[in-house]
Amino acid sequence: MAAAASVCVTGAGGFIASWLVKLLLSRGQYVVRGTVRDPDRRSHGPLISDFNLDLIGQGANESQHQDNVLNVSCFSGSKKIYLVCALGASKNAHLKELERAGERLQLLQADLLDYSSVASAIAGCEGVFHVACPVPSGRSSNPEVEVIGPAVVGTTNVLKACYEAKVKRVVVVSSVSAVFSNPNWPKDKVFDEDSWSDEDYCRKNEVMQLSLSKAMMLLVQITT
């Protein structure tokens, strides 16, 4: 039997990254290293995030709250997903509850702005999924410093560490926001790999700062 391949998932405690970790563990072929800002961080109160969805997966049940577990529940009537973390629970407790997590998941503290911690997490991995991206909890007073700069530096550090560690494959997880925020893009033209959010437009529109950060992350990947 071939040895399990080691892969790294940055920002493992996030919503998308958590599902990615679950998928990788379910395959039974990988040992997953998940980077988080603080493996032992506790929540200071109930964390509830709402996402209005046009399409809800079938088979969802009503919310069932278990202490120290992150529950994802769908309500077909209101078409919302609630992410709930119990008071005082570890923010990463839901990862530790995943099947095979005990044997195949390691959570590592890493600051993507600190190259040495990134390199340490990636060393020895065959693949890396770069999912982490700075997202402010509210309106950013200085998007260049709080969002765009960290996104670029973090991605640069991840790619540099992958190069040094001779990682076989890197996946940078981006967003549609990296390509569609361009008011000058022809309406009848399909968005493709040549489509980029307009930098000046994003800088002038505060709500578009995340679009710019995602686009800059991809540009770093292409030009590195």
C-alpha cells in the first residue's frame, strides 16, 4: 500500500477550507496539514453567519447544536445557512471532529506574513491548497494595509515556500470577484482567463477591495 501523501491547506478553519479538509480526509489518501492562526483559539460568544442562497442542497436538516462542534444546517424555507460555534468552543473544533482527523489531520499555527512559519508548514508536502485570504470583519479603514497588502505578501510567501520545498502541485483558490469587477468589460464578451477586475475601479470603490485582493493574489501566482 502506498504511503499517504502529505498536503497543506492554508486557512483550514475557514468555511471553504473546512470542506476541503473534510473532502481530503474522506479520500483516505492524504495526511492533511491545516494552517490556522491559533489552533487553541476559543470563541468569545456565539458565532452566527448568514448566507442567502439561491440553491440549497437536498437532505438538509434543522439546526442541531452540539457543544464544541461547528454545525452547518440548511433551512429550505428561508434558504439560509447558519454557521454556529458554541460559546467558549475552540474555533477549530469542527475540524477535529471530522472522520479520520485523529490520525490524518494536523493543525499548525502559521502566520502567512511570516515566511518561516509558512515554510515550516509546507516542508515535506507534495501538494498545497492556498485558501487563506484576509477578510476584515467590518469596513476596513485602510484596505491597502489590512486586505490587499497581506493577500499579496501571504500568497508570495506560500509560493516561495512551495518552490523551495519542491512541492509537486499548488492550487490557489480564488473567487469570481477577481475577474468580474470591471465596468468596461464588453457585455457580450465571455469572462475568461484574460478577464481581470479593474484595479483603479476597485481602489475607488471600497466594497470592491476584496475583488482587488483576489486579483492581486492570482497575479502573484502568474508572475512568480
